[in-house]
Amino acid sequence: MYTDHKKYPKLPKLPNDINQALSMLQKSKSLSDAFGSDVINSYIKLKKIEINDFKTKASFNKKSLSHLGKKITHLTVKLNDSKLNQ
């Protein structure tokens, strides 16, 4: 991740996770001034709902998505073939 932090001690550190990012967003006066506090608060509320939904869903299963990879590969091959035929 961020390994050169000692070389740049005055450079602000990016958030480590989504919750820290949302907390920083909520405290940011410049972003609140730019977008409005209603927009910022709505965005944070939406993200917290999405995080909660993600946590309550079944765990990610790579095998259940393997068919998508095959479809994408097939589509890529078709697109590349069609470009060659132009």
C-alpha cells in the first residue's frame, strides 16, 4: 500500500477504509461548502446503507461468477474478430 510515507511527512494520508473515508468526508468543510451539506449527508447515508447491505449478503463466491468470465472472454474474442474483419 502506502510505503513511502516517511519521504513525504507533510503529505496528507488517504483513508484506510470506506468508514474512515466517510468520516473524513463528513468533517470536510470545503466539500460541504462545494456540494452542500444536504448532498454530503445524503451521499454518506446512501453509502452506509450500501455497506450494510453488502455485509448482510451472502459471502462472495468466485466459482458462482466463473460463467461471467467465460462470457466476457467470448465477447472479447468476438469483438477482436470483428475489428480484424473491418
